[in-house]
Amino acid sequence: MNFYKKNMNFKVTLARLTTFLNKVTKLLIPLVVVSLLLGIIFGTETPFVGDVYKNVSDILNMLGEDALLALISLVIILAYLKKD
């Protein structure tokens, strides 16, 4: 009986953690998208916004020739997350 109770507590805790992470993700994705758009419009000199744009472009540059493939993959992942 004690094992069952611990197992249920774990499931409840895991469900709460999953719910929390989903809420955080839904909050941060639009923030990153807006930051990228503002970085494209106003350039990399804009505080905070430019840093996000610069970091994403650095990541894509590290990938080299596969940067386009990585960008397409990101779009597919974001479209999947948007499906919810």
C-alpha cells in the first residue's frame, strides 16, 4: 500500500512539473520570436533583442552548410509546438 501511495505522489508531482514546463514554454516561445523579429528589424545593436538575434545567428553559423537544414528543422519544431 505504501508503494502505491508513493507512486501516486510521483505521478501527481510529474503532472504538475509537466504543466509548469508547458506554461513556461508557451510564455517563452513568443518572446524569442518577437526578439528575433526585432533583431532583424533594428539590428544587433538593440539591447537584449540584438543578443538573442546574435546568439541564434551564431548557432546557425556554427552549423555551417547545414544551417538551412537546422533552420527548417526549427520551423518544423515550432509548427509542431504551435499545433497544441
